[in-house]
Amino acid sequence: MTDAAIEIEGLTKVYEGGKRALDTVSLSIPRGQIFGLLGPNGAGKSTMINILAGLVTKTAGSARIWGFDIDEHPRNAKNSIGIVNQEILFDPFFTPFETLENQAGYYGVPKAQRRTMELLRAVHLEDKADAYARTLSGGMKRRLMVAKAMVHSPPILVLDEPTAGVDILLRQQLWDYVRGLNEQGVTIVLTTHYLEEAEELCDRIAIINHGRLIANKPTRELVNMAQEKIVRVTVDRPIDQVVEDLPDHPCFDRVERTGDQMLSITYHKDRTNAGEVLKAVNDLGFHIIDVATQEPDLEDVFLHLTAPAE
Ligand SMILES: Nc1ncnc2c1ncn2[C@@H]1O[C@H](COP(=O)(O)OP(=O)(O)OP(=O)(O)O)[C@@H](O)[C@H]1O
């Protein structure tokens, strides 16, 4: 028995035609966490999720969901996970109430144990219970997808790009719901293109690029991997527009003129610090009248790790 919610070993997928969408990925997703699976478009995230969902057959490797091997115990594995796919899929002629009831029936949830209205309330669709699904807005449909994934009360909820096309307020509501589920013990796995969202929500983040796992760390540690920091200074006199005449110093990585009297200086945090950068600006004959620093974020690390090799 393992303590992982999902355990993947050497997972590989080569599609017909030869595209290697996943290449020997090994990954352990701890129980109880909110886990982010990030990667550029086409990195292989949906392929991985679709293998777990039983929608795509793997070429090699193994996967266990809540301890159940997807080949040996496909039914238990499937019952342990709820998946919200990227595409919105349901019959437009069913109402949200019927959609959830049908799904519960599909999973064999006895009538007495169904939580249809509770789920509709949780995703703020109570008043749409009897409307046709085709009359729902995009955001409502997405929330209905989340409720649909939870009808069998799985211990793991996987959300593949759940907030694409959902406005900020609804995104916030969706995350409140997801956080609430997590607090009740549900392990959450999510892929998102909104790195800020991942940074804010996820305990741990894995990054896939070209089908390979290139990072898997607690979010804080990952963000701390950013090497570059930026300090913005306002100086006491106009800075020459000519690029060659911008002040330069060995401890600066890059200097940009961002205003008449403003410079943005990028430095490598392992080689120097903000104090030395400011001293260097002073030594170059500028008096500093204002300073702001910018902390690196997940986006910096993500772009750095997934940048094409030069
Ligand atoms: N059915 C398929 N047949 C052939 N190639 C496929 C198939 N599905 C996906 N691919 C290819 O496999 C690679 C990985 O795709 P996948 O959809 O898993 O990426 P992703 O990380 O989910 O991207 P996105 O964020 O854009 O959804 C891509 O190059 C894609 O074109």
C-alpha cells in the first residue's frame, strides 16, 4: 500500500504516427495536497490525465490511483478519481439535475446516497437545476462538469484547465469550492495556464515539457529557483536614451530604461544583491530617489525551465 494518491512509473505514450507525447514519466502525487501539473501547450498533460481516466491507452509504464493499478484494478482505479476534462461534454437536453443523477447512476451510487442538490448548491447552480444544459453559460457548464466529477465522492479530483474561459468572479468561486473539497481531504490535481493561480493554490507543482518531467517540487521551492531578480530605480536626472550609454556595471545582468529617469536592472541573486546593485548605480554618478524591487514568480521559473535550448 502506498501513501500516494497517484503513483506513475515510467509512463510513456507514443501516439499512432509516432508522436511521443509522454516519455518515461515517473511521478508521485501525495495524498491530501493540491498538486499542479504545468507545461506549455502540447507538453503531454492531457495525455497523462486521459491515461488515468482510461480514455487513452499507455504505450509503457504503470499508474496507480489510490493504490489501485489501472491495468489490474481498472474499476477501483476509476472509482477513486473524478476528472473534469478540458472539453465540455454533456447531453444538452438533460437538465443539470438529470445530468448529475445519470452520472451517479453510471457509477452505481445508490439513490439514498446521491448528493445531487448538495453538489448543485456547492457549484452555485441550484437555481438552474431544472434548466436545459444547453441554456447554461460557458462558466455554468464548467461548474456543472466539476459537480459531475464529484458524484461518486472520489478521493481524488483532477481538473484539466478548469478555468479556461471562466470569468474572474466565477473562477474565484470555483477555487473556493475546490479549496473546500481539499480541506475535507480530497486530493486535487489541476492543470492550468494561469501560473499565478497555480502559485497561489498548489502545495506542489510538477512541470512537464515535451513529454518529460522537468521539475517536481513544493511550490515555494520552485519559485525560489528563480535566479533573476529585478530592482527598479528612479534617479535624479534624465537617463540618456541611447542604449550604449545606459549605465553598466559587472553586477548588472540587464539594464532597461523604463522612463525618463527610471531604470530596471536585472541581477543574478546568486552573484550579487540589491544593496550592491544600488551602490553600483550610485558609483556610476546617479543619485537614487526611489527604489522598488520585484520578486520573481512562478512564471519566471516556468519560462526559464521550458525555454528552448539555444
Ligand atoms: N490522438 C492523438 N494523436 C496524435 N497525437 C496526439 C494525440 N493527442 C495528442 N497528441 C499530441 O501529443 C502531444 C501532447 O498533447 P497533450 O494534449 O497531451 O498536451 P497538453 O500538455 O495537454 O497540451 P494543452 O495544454 O495544449 O492541452 C501534442 O504534440 C499533441 O499534438
